Amino acid sequence: MKKYLINKGNENIGPFNKEELKAQKINKETLVWTEEMTDWKKAGEVDELKALLLTIPPPLKKTAKENKVINSKHLLIASGIVIVLLLLSNIVMSNSNATQNKTTPDDSQIRQIRNHITDLVQIRTNQYTIDGWGGITNLDIIVKNNTDYPLNNVTVAIDYIKENGGIFKTENLTFEDIPPHQDKSLSAPDSNREKSVTIKTQNVRATALNLCYDAANIPQVGNPDPYKCNQ
């Protein structure tokens, strides 16, 4: 029975048969791979998996009457905002220093990126070679920067897995200067006895985001911005 691996961004899991894939709630964007493929594919591109995909229904369309009510509410809200802004303009000017200390929308957006950096920085492997008696060759690691900001460096840990499931060794690869919405690839060291690898993001540094992510540091409970540098 054909079995598939699934890429979850930070690691590859599986293999799974079709029934097991259904339990994983994959969607059309999920990356899958099986021995018959030359490279990873989206599940939506694999004919025999289409029946298993989790389908998201389209949003309900609002009626004309609902839109009219919503537009009226928006108009009232906008009018109220204008009046309040006019009345408070002098107060805002006199307290400009205090206003500068408040978090701006841009600061909030950047904090959201910092807090979700492991989802936005995706890592995966190529279709590497597994020798018959054990050993891995031609292994490449690919890092994709899905943010609007450059990443100074990303370190990926590679665990080489023995046939019994234990980790034989761990190697680290560091990627330098990854532009926004681009990826980079590096070749990983070969091995002579392992059967598979797992990968995970260890460190991410980005000056533009004031980001210092380190997987070894567990965030403190209640910290709203644990990966901000120089805290």
C-alpha cells in the first residue's frame, strides 16, 4: 500500500497510508511526498488524495439589506470618530510626548510576526538519497522566508535517525541573509548509516524585526513578546 510523508513546516512526519492521511486533516496546500514522486507536491495536485482533502466552505454573501444596515452603522461610527477627533485635537497636541510612547499599528504587526516566526519561516528537505544498507547522501535543506522583512540568519538543526528510531548525530546549518519572500538552500553533510532525518528551526535573527528567536529558550509565561531582542 502506497504511503506518504507530510511536511509540517518544521519537520516531515509519516509515512501514512490514505486512511491515516485523512485523520491528519490535510488540505490542498499540504506538502506530501511518496517514493514515486521526484519532488514534494501539494496534496491538491495529487489525484488520488483529492477525496481526502479538508474543504473550507466559502463565506456567506451578505444580502443588500444587510449591507445597507452595515453601511449605515459605518457612517455613524465614522461621523462620531470625526467629532471626537476634532474635540480632542488640542489634547492630542499637548500630549504628543505621551502619544509617541504608545504602541503604533506597525509595532503591533511586527510583534505578531515575531510571535509567529516559526510558522513564517518554513524549512524542508529535498528528495535526498537513502542507501540500501543505510546512509544519507545528496541532502539539501531549504529555508523559505515568508515575511516582508529580510532575515539576517537562520540556523536549522538536522537529526540523523537510525533504523531503530534513535538519533545518531545532529548537524547545524546556518543560512545568511535571506530576502523577503525568497528561499535559500544549503547542502547538509552525508552520513553512512542512517535511514532518515528530521529538521527543526533552532535560531532566527532579523535586525529589521528586532527578532532574536532561540528554540532553546523557553518563553516566560505571560510575556506578550518573548522573541524581541534585548529584553
